[in-house]
Amino acid sequence: MSAVLLFAFPILAIVLCLVSNSRRKIDILVVLHALLHSGLGLCAYIKRGSLMGMDDLGLFNFLILSVIYAAVAFYRLGHKDSSTLKNYRVHSIFLMIFVMAMDGAAMAKDLGLIWIFVEATTISSALLISYSNSKRSLEAAWKYLFICSVGIALAFAGILLLVIAQPEHATLLIAKIDLSTISPFWLKISFVFILIGFGTKMGLAPLHFWMPDAYSEAPAPILALLSGALLNIAFIPILRVDKLMRQSGMGDLVQELYLLLGILSVFTAAVFMLKTKDFKRLLAYSSIENMGLIMIAFGMGGMAYYAGYMHIVGHSLIKAAFFLTAGNALTIYNDKNYDNTGGLLQINRGSAWLWLISSAMLIGLPPSPLFTSKFLIAISLLKNGSYLYFGLLMLLLAVISWAIFNAGLKICLGDSERKKSLNVWLYLAPAGLLFIAALIGIFLPVMN
Amino acid sequence: MLEILIVIFGLSLVWASVTNMLGTIIKILVVQGIILFGITVLKTTQFNWLSFVTIALETLIFKAVLIPWFINDTIKHNHMRREVEASVSNFFSLALMSLIFILSFALAAAAPAWSVKVFPLEFGIAFATILKGVFIIIANKKLITQLMGYLIMENGIFMLSLSAGSDLPYIVSLGVSLDIMLSVLIAVLFIKRIRSTFDDDDAPEILREDI
């Protein structure tokens, strides 16, 4: 019943959107969808397995999506843009389709179905990125659609190889794959393709090219969902095949690949964060960095595995809040170059504090959950004797922290005579996300 | 007959490595689409009208006619230069293609306990096609050439699905169809949207942009 509701309501809402003649009504439909999503997520958490037998990995991502989608839906109540009603309607419809596709990917246990849903997220979100219909946004959406499609096609090749790996009764239902007969040779090659394919969608270096452009052009609420939820969704199929690899005794290869991609992503992010002046691009590179850290965590295994999950939830909430705050800053300055901004503390105190708190939590100052996750990753590296990785990672994280704070201080400090007030939802939505992130950071579930 | 078609398909990759003209790559896409139709028909054991129409639509209509026609139309409409403008020379491209063939067939040969359902020749060519598609995307700056690289890669994936045998999980068959739909969407809708959004002076510039 709840699963029917999860997909039937947005379909009904889409139909109502088509006949709706005001933005307000469309906004309310999106809010109702978001609230229903959160409610169902909560029910699924209380009564495990109630939502189409969703497992813990799916539920974990579903809950993150619920929280961010709720914040985005409320943020939109206060977010004004100059688009026509027709464009706004199309945008809202694709927003709901995008969320439905992510729900499907979180709930599905069949790798083929996950692939289909991830492909659906690419198509729907490409249209959301090109919302402003400007030359730059269309180029960014094209780049996103093209590079992610290449990645997804490679992932599909990986799925076909997984079929080849099974000599008899091939299935893509992860739980039903017979590991006693599977060919380790083909499983290995399949995993590499799946990692590269879905890794492209995650924005892992060296296949991250789409991310800075897409993030620079997409509207703030979409960015919150892209960075906070979609990147995690793209990680689900990798984790599902990762389980097969580890159970087949090929965990070492998985860990080496994760570490390699992870450190490369953090390095790429650090280099480009020093160069860019566009604060939305800066946050895009920060997403690449955090995806890299998540890969390092899963690559280390042991307690870093726990840190990986902690990092996913922390990054999702904080980055979504940060992108919503960046949307406020863009509304105020109408310029993404932080050298042309300044004095946000005087122009709009609320957004300035949100920016500074987001910066502090993103670099991992307590009570951010990223403090714990980064700490555990560092400890794991030391425990494993990976001193070179540890030293390199600390250096890169220091560079990245400097870049984030440098931008934040330039935006927030300085003198300005201007005053600009914003709708209350534009503060409440990111503040709510940061508050939840802080609560998670303070009341961390006790590690076993 | 089946083997001959697969070998011709492989030769089309060599042809793609030595050409400098966009028009030739379009012809290669047409040839590959027709060959894929032929391979699928030859591998069919039980005739079924519905699956025949689906395969004909996917291979002949989309891969061999609609997409190549649309790319050709885009090139003409935007008065684009007819050269591929690759970042690497033909010699390098050909040498790399040879390496790709060696790697793909080595992979096919190295595979332990070959399943009876997999064709090594078909697998080797399919794998080489995927890698060749990726190489074209990486080695070319022109968006339209990269799109052709993507379509060649898609043809490789289609062939890989054929080499994996007929008892594929239904979801894989669905995925193959969806993948083709996505390539159509990318090739047709998005470029059309870009073209219609900007006036004639701007559009060629966008379509020539590096990715």
C-alpha cells in the first residue's frame, strides 16, 4: 500500500500540475509529495522492510532523500524566479519524476532495474539543469547528459558482463546470484565497468568533468538534490556489486580501486578549488572531494566503513544546505564570482551565518558528522600503516579547507551599504538541514 | 554467414580509424546498424513478429536510418566542417585500434571456463567496439564526432548483449532497448533543443564547442 502511495501520489500530483494555473498550487503539490515521502520514510524506518522490502542500504538513502527533498520543497516556497508558469510547471513535474526515479533506484534490488532508474534520473535531471534555457545552462546540461550517458552505457556493459559471469540461470537480483558458480574473472571485469560507469555519475575523478559546469548552472534546489541525494544513489549499485566481490574473495581489488579513485578525486578537487572563483563551482569540486573521501573510507574497510556511511549522511545534509545558501547568495549578488561579492553579513545576516556555519561544518569542525568520519578515516589510514596516503590526504584537506574558508570570508566580510531581505523559507530550509546534521554529529549512533 | 557479418563489423572499426571525414563515420554507423540487424535475425531461433518488429525498429530504423540521417542533417544545417578534426593522427588511431583488437581477443582467449552461451569472436569484436567508441569520445574535440563515438559504443554494447546469449534476464533486454532510446534522445532531442533555442548564428558555435 505504502509503495503504491509513494508512486501513485506524485503521478496524481503531476496530472494536477498540468491543469494547475498558479505557482502556489504547484508548490503545494510538491510540498505534499515531499511530506508524504518523509512520512513513508519514517514508517519504513520504524517498521523495517515495510516499504517493498527495502533493505538497510536502500532505506539509508531513501531517508537522506526524504530529508533533503522536504527542505527543497519548502525552500521553493520562498524562491522566486523569472520563469514563465509553463516552464515552472515543467520544472516541477520533472522534479517529481526525478525524485521518483531516485526512489526506484533506492528500493530496487535488481541491478538491471537500478540501472534503469539511474538512467531515468539522468534524463529528468538534465532537463532540470537546463531550466533557465540560457546558452550556458544548455551547454552544461548537454555535457552532463552526454558524459553521464557514456558512464551509464559503460555500467550497462558491466551489467552484461555480470550476466556472462553466471554460467547458468543468469540473474541480476543480487541476493539470488549464485556465488559458487560465478566466474571470478568476469565478475572482476564487470565490477571495473560498473565502478567506472556509476563512478562517472558520482563525479569521481577522472570522470568528473560534467560536475562543475552542471553545478554552476543548475538552480539551487536542484543542486541540493543532485549533490545531496543523487550522488549517493549512484553509489548504491557499486556497493551492491562490491558485496559480491568481497564475498567472492576479491575485496583487496575493490579496496585498491576505491583508494585510487578516492585519492585522485580529492587531489583533483584540491587543485581546482584553488583556481576557481565561482562559488558554485567551488562547491561542485567540494562534492568531488567528498565523494573521494567516501571512496577512501570504503577502500580502507573496518571502522572506516562506518565512517563512509557517516560521511555520506553528513555530506548530503551539509552540502544540500550549502547549495541552498549559495542560492540565497546568488539571489543577493546576481554574480557567482566571489571576488565581486562581499559584505554579506551586512546585506543579509541570516544567509551570511548560514554560509559560515555550512563552511565550518563542511570542512569537518565539530559538531559536524564529517568531523567523526574524517577522524575515523585518518585513524584507519594510520592503523593500516598507509602513512603516505595519510600525509597526502591531510595536506589536500588543508588546501581544500583554506579554499572554502577563503571564499566564505570574502563573501561574508567587508563593508556594504546594501540591505536585502529574503523570504523566511530561504533561511529555514538550509538551517533545518544543518540542525539535523549537527544532531547526528552530536548523538552519533554508538559504533560496534 | 554470421561470422562474416561479425568480421565485416570489425572491419568497420578499422575503417573508422583511418577516415578523416564525418560523412564516412555516418556511413559506418549505417553499415553497423544493418549488420546488427542481420546478426540478430541470424541468431533468432524462433520467429516472432513482435520481436522481429522491435529488432527492426531498434537496428534498421533507429541505428541505420534515423540517427545517421539526423546527424547528417545537423552537419548540413549548421554548415559544419566535414573533417573529423581528431586530436591524434590516423596512424596513431590505427595502431591503437590494433591494440584494442589484441586486448579484446586476449580477454576472450584468457577467459577461463567459457560458457557455451558466449561467442568468443562476437565478444572480442563487441568489446573492441565499446573501447573504440570510448577512444573516439576521448580523442575528438568536436561534439558531433563525440556523439558518433557514443553511438559506436552503443553498437558495441548491443553486440555484447547478443554475444551473451538468448536467455538474458528480461530486464537486460529492456535495458538494451532503453539504452537505444537514450541514444536517440541524446542525438535528436537535445541537439534539436539547442538548435531551436538559439538563432542560426549561435547554434553552430554551440555544436562546435569542445566538451
